Amino acid sequence: MLNKIVMTMASLRLLSGTVEICAALIMLRLNQIDKALAVNSALALVGPLVLITTTTIGLVGLSDKLSPGKFLWVVAGVACLLIGILKK
């Protein structure tokens, strides 16, 4: 039996992948650089949102198994990832 938290995280990733594939098909259908760039820009919002959501769900699932010190290390690592991804 699959863990509900793992199933939720995987489902979000599958949904995210489906959105990416749909966006690629829309770009091909539009066949214009400016419109394809607009679709691509909209995708820039989806990626970090899915990362934050899946990480949060995973951390909630681990919260009862991690000591407070280890939990802070995980949060610090996630913060570094987000700073690296979102900072321009």
C-alpha cells in the first residue's frame, strides 16, 4: 500500500508534468515566438509553486520523525534551493 503523502507528492508532480506537456503543445499550435514566450513565462510560476508545495507536504510527513535540529537543517536546505531558484 502506498503512503498517502508520497501519493500526493507524486500526483502533484504528474499534474505539473501534464501542465508542461500541454504548454508545449499550445506553443506548437500557436506557432508564434511571442505567444510561445508568453506561455513559457506562465510556466515559470508553476515550477516553483509545485516545488514549494511538494516539499511542504514531504516536510509535514517527516515532521514527527525528525529531531528539531535535523528539521532546521532541512528547512535551511529548502530555503537555499528557493533562493537559488527565485533570485535573479
